[in-house]
Amino acid sequence: MIHSSTRRIAAALILAWGAFARAEIPADLDSAKVEPAIVRVEGDTVYFTGHISEASADVFAKAVSPLARGQVTRIVVSSRGGDTLPGRRIGQWVHDMGLVVEVEKVCFSSCANYIFPAGRGRVIRADSFVGWHGNERAFEVNARRAGKTLEEFMRPMMEPSLAKSTLEEREGLSVDAFFARQIGGMRQSIAEEGKYFAQLGLDDAFAACGVGDVLEKRPGFKDQWGWGFSIADMERMGLAHTSYLGDGAYEANSRFQKFLVRLTAEECVSLLR
């Protein structure tokens, strides 16, 4: 069993890697962060707009519970991301239903990690973008790059919350014992994430390769949110049957350019070696 406090801390740390505070958020992307998400079913389409959270996943489950496989063919999603486990829950349903994932405006963070890859096909609307800034395994990636164990890498990051926690919040555990439980929960959740990607038939490199200070070191970095790939490179990363509905190259659209650093598939893989 993974304790909820472990998931909350992991989710908060993943969100902290994003550059939301550094980049101006356009007004028309505000709806992509509504909490809980707005979910509706119209004809053969499910629409999901907003933050990915336990509350949003519950709203989603209630909206789609009457549906059987074949009744809907696609999910149109606009989300700036959120929590990891609810993202996988929604992505699992998308995968089981065999839906095409269509991105309206933005699919970032947990949306890009778990929902976008779950589709049998993927469509990105004009002037929309799909971007990554790390998944749960990324903690292990960064620890390895630093030459540290996961415990050594995570302790300084988690120290402020550990220091502020009360004995009641730690459920009677000492700070060290509580930290050990948190790390154990993180390892278990990372393993569950790995099983999720294996079920999709994917390597999760696209979701983990650009973490840390990799992007900041690249020439031309301008406080983008995270990284993205061309359509051809997404195909090379295993995200097959992906198309862009806009004019010109997907990676040339203004929002990709503003919010994402482009990585090639080869660069991404090399960063994880």
C-alpha cells in the first residue's frame, strides 16, 4: 500500500520541476487548470478540461461509467497536468476503451505522461502542444546523474516538509522512519508507473529524459515549461499514429516555440545513458 502522503509529496515535487512561475500563462489556457476538471460526453466523444487530481478522476469516472467499449471513439483533452496516479487511472480507461486522444490547447505534465500515450492514435489541434517535464522515474534518473542513491537525492528536497511535520502527521513515526516509508512508497509507485508503460508497450524515455538542468544548459533556453518532440520524433519514441492539424510543422507552431524546448528522439535517449 502506498500512503497518500507519499503520493502528495511526489506529485508536489514533480510539479515543482515545471516552470509555471517563470512563463506567462495565456488567459485561454486558464480553463486547462480548472479544479475539478470539467468532463462531458457528447456523441462519440469524451471531453476532459482541467487539472488532473483525485477529484477530477472521480468526476471523470462518474461521467464515463455508463459507457461501453465502442460507444465513444475519442477523448478531447485540455490539461496542464496534475497528479500521477489519477493520470494513470484516466489513461488506463482511455487505453482499455481504445480511444484516440485529441489535444485541444495543451496536454502537459501528467496529461502528456499518461493520457496522451494511452491512445490508439493521437491528434494535436492547430496551435496546441504536448509537453513533458518529468515523471516519477525521473527522481531515479536525477539521483543516478548526481551519483547518489534515491534516499540521498531526495532527503534534501523533502527536508523542509519533514521538519515541519508533526508526530500526528507522521502517524507516530520518527522523522527518519517516516522518510524511509516515503521512499519505500516512491519506489513502489515508480514500479507501478513502469508496469503502466509496459502495458502500453512503451519505454518512458520521452517522459523522463529532460529532467534536472538539462534544458537550462541548452543554447536559447528561455524559461520554457519543459520539452517536446516533432511528430516524427514522437513516432520514433513509440508514440505512433500521431498527427498535427495545423499548418506547417508542429514544432514550428507559436505555442510549442514559447513553452517547449525541442528534443530529438536521439537526444532524449542519449540523455538517459
